[in-house]
Amino acid sequence: NFLALIFCLMVGTAALPHILMRYYTTPSVKEARQSVTWSLFFIFLLYFTAPALAVLVKFDVYTLLVGSQFSRDGIVQLAEIVIGGDIVVLATPEIAGLPYVISGLVAAGGLAAALSTADGLLLTIANALSHDLYYKMIDPHASTQRRVAISKALLLVVAAIAAFVAMQKPADILFLVSAAFSLAAAGFFPALVLGVFWRRANKWGATLGMIAGLSVTFYYMAVTQPWLRRVFEVTSPVELWWDIQPISAGIFGIPLGFAVIIIVSLLTPAPDKATQEMVDHVRYPNLKGDTYKHAT
């Protein structure tokens, strides 16, 4: 389970929507690669140091807190300590004897990170719905002003839905975050990798692969995670596949996504020459191709 969780977090990072958004903020393929590389590097630092922080917290609790003098009943014992998971990061600086200002800086950093991630995801969802769904499929002749208005309205709707779901407190923050990584990994990662590194991949394979990966991942969560089981009124006994916890459900969706994309792409017509040359251009920015130039 530990290795499965690490795998889902690592693969999911490369497919998170607010990471992919960085592709649209750079003027060239080369600079997009550099931007995403730096983003992943700093995310790696966060993932790499988080376990170290956990070790330091446990060390401080066992060495500084346990056995310390307490004015009311003598000595603090381990069995008497109950620390909420959400407060332990803020409490650690004071336990270690650091100024309370450090706790304020930690709180400010956590709040900034949460708001930044939420803003990026909200913008990604609203833009995808307004551009890819509304403009591309519902009203291709919509004016720019109308598309912007639709995007803003959808942003408020998505934010309200997210706030409502958060108010229900469906699960602890660890599961919710890891579920997002698993869903992103199963839904987007296979299509991204094969779309760039395999010229034979086509739209039918990518579409069905994303649907298959998301479906099996969400299904496994729905039948094994307690809150989702209550929502969908699942009454059958919990049956874990190879004892994998629902927090790492993406471990099943990722290989299925790859398999579906490959099989469907081979059974359906290959992309046209212009699309294949565009893929080559993404992989090799200096590639010259008349068909690609014509297509763009």
C-alpha cells in the first residue's frame, strides 16, 4: 500500500490539471518543458521533505513533550497525549521551543498553498467547461464576451459545489488529496504519455482510455471507501483487490488506461499525417514539416 500510494502520488503529479495549465502560460515548447520541470522539482522537494517533517514531529513529541512537567498532575505521559492531525504541524514549532511567529509563518504558508491550488483547479475546471464543452460543442459561434461571461459564471458554480462538498466532510484530508491524485493519474497520465510518445495514438483511444481509467478508479473508491459507500448505498461486504486501500485506487486505473488506449488506437484509423507531424513537433521543437505548418 505504501508503494502503491507513492506511485499514485508521483504519477498523479504529472497529470494534475493545475500543473498542466503551465503549458498554456509559456510561448514555446522549450519554455513549457522548463516551466513544468521546475514545477515538478519544487513539488519533489515538498514530497521529499514531508516524511522528514513527520519524523521530526514524532521525535519532538517523544523527547520534549513526553515526560515534561505539567503543573496540574505531574508528568505528561504518552497515553495522555491526543493531537489532531490538522493541528500537529502548527503545534510542532512551539513543542520544539521555537517562537510562536514560526507557527504563524507555517499557517500562512499552508493557507497560501491551499488557496493557490484551489484557484488553479477552479480556473482549469471553469475554462475547460466554458471552452471545451460550451464553445466547442454547444455554441461554436459564441462571442468572446459571452464565453468570458460563461466562464465566470461556471467558476462561481464550481466553487459553490466544491464548498458544499467540503462542508460535508466526506473524509480526512489525506484521502481527499490522494483521491484527486489517483483520479488525475488514471484519467490523464496514460493519454498524455501515449499522446506525446506514440504517434499511433488517436482521439478514440485517448477518450476511451481516460473514461476506462477514471471509471475503474472511481468504482473501486465507491465500493471500498466508507463515505462513498454510504452515498451510493453500497451494502455488499468490502472486498479489497490485492489488499490495496481505496486511497491508492489509481494503481488499477493507470494500466487499464494504457491498455485501452493502445488496443482502441490499433483497432481504429490512425491519426492523419498533420496530427502525427504535430506530435513530432511537440517532441522535437526544431522539427520542420510543411504539413504541420499548413495544419497550424
